[in-house]
Amino acid sequence: MTTTSKVITAAAAAALVPDRGVVGASGFVGARVAEALWVALEERWKAEAHPGGLTLLFCAGIGDGKGRGLNHLAHDGLVDRIIGGHVGLTPALGKRILAGEIAFYNFPQGVISQMLRDVAAGLSGTLHHVGLGTYVDPRVSGGKANARCTDDLVILQEIHGEEYLYFRAPRRIDVAFIRGTTADEKGNLTLEDEALFLEHLPMAMAAHNTGGKVVAQVKRVA
């Protein structure tokens, strides 16, 4: 039996990202970060001015506080919206958020991690008590970090007399960039040299189950 290899270049992976698409990013600081894929996406933008108007979805800070990780995406028009738990390690994106150039919905990291599982399960969002009475509560700001955030992504719900927050999720993740250690040509992935497991599996499941693509940067192909 012959098997078509799923191994592609970083440039080919970057070419999978559509204009106005939702891109899932996984990693924490520098751990499990698909650096080569973010570089390739930046290089495509510089060469083509595409893809543009992206929405980034991630749980934790992905960068080194300087130029690595998601800092590669801080170009005018490349990113339109961010749903994330932390941007302190991506100062290049942070400057654009503060300038009102990128809408930033700042949600709790754990809520976004659960949201990925819910998206993978075909749900349209996540119901949780986390965030009640904080800036995430729509009675405060609904997690909106700047005036560019015009959509209400957090809704107050009452169930059996108890208050909850409903976090609306993207209905589709077009491409998810993750990182592993070893892959085979069918796309199976192992993580033996990775420091953390993080949300790679639910991120991949959310992208796959909504019709998107999952791309993993790896050390070696077996």
C-alpha cells in the first residue's frame, strides 16, 4: 500500500493560511512554539502582502519579549483581531493593540484552553464561571482591551439562579500551527523532546474538526 506523504515545507504551510482566516497558535514563551512556521508566514506577508486580516487564537504568551514567536506577525494589515490570554511577550503586537490597530479580546488562559475542546466538540462557545466580576464580565468590559473590539464575545447567562459567562468562540480554525519532535509521513506526531504538552491536542482537534488544517513543525521525520 502506498501512502502520500504529508510532509511539506514551512513556505507551503504558510501558503495554507487564507485572508481573514483564523489561525490557532500553540506554545508558551518559547516552549512548543513553531518558530519556523511564524517566520515563514512573515516572509509570505513581506513577499505577497497576504494573508491579511487574520484572527489569532491562543492561550498563553508566545514570544521572547523581543522579536520571536508571534512578534513576527506585527505588520500593518496582517492581523486584525486577537483572542488570547497574554501579549506581554509579544511587544510588537502589543504596540499595535495599544495604537488601536488590532482588536484584542483578553480572555483567561484556562477559558481559551477549554474553548478549544468545546470547538472540537462542535460547540459555539464555552460556558464558565471564571471571569465573573472581573474585566472579562460584560458588565465591566467583556474582555475588550481597546475600542477596536466592537463585537460582544462574552455574554452573561443565568442558569438555575447561578450566573455564568458564555465566551463565544470562532466557528472554525482555518490553520493551527503546533510543534512536536518526531513525525511520520502520515502525520502521526510524538513529543519526546518537548518541555510541555500544553493545548496542542485540543488545538489540533479544534482545527481538524472544523475543517481546518493542522501543521506541526518537527525535528525529524521517521
